[in-house]
Amino acid sequence: MKVSVKDLRVSMDLGNNGIELGVYDNKDVYLGDLRIGRGTIEWCKGKTKKGNGVQKKWPELIALFEDGKQ
């Protein structure tokens, strides 16, 4: 996988817009964007526009990772 930061603010704290990561496979085929914000994480597959992707709140994401941890 190739992951690149699409927009990174100077401040280390996440602002309202958060950060956006562009995700590509090993052949540089664009897979989508991962948006990380203060309240939610969103996966925008392919050309899905921000706000229309699959969103999870932080507690949901943390539970997903911790449940799979065995």
C-alpha cells in the first residue's frame, strides 16, 4: 500500500477539517481517501466525495480494533 497525506496543517492538533490520506495499492491504483477528524474517521472509496463515505466515531473504531485483538 502507498499512503500519502493529502492535506496537513501546521498545528499538530486536528482541526475541524482533520487530515486526509490518499490510499493507493502497490501498483499506484487509487483506492480512496481516509479522512481523520476529531469526531469521526471516514473511508471514501474511489471517487466518493467527503461526507458520503463510511463514517465511524472514534469509540466505534477503537472497539473494532480491540475486539479483533486476541
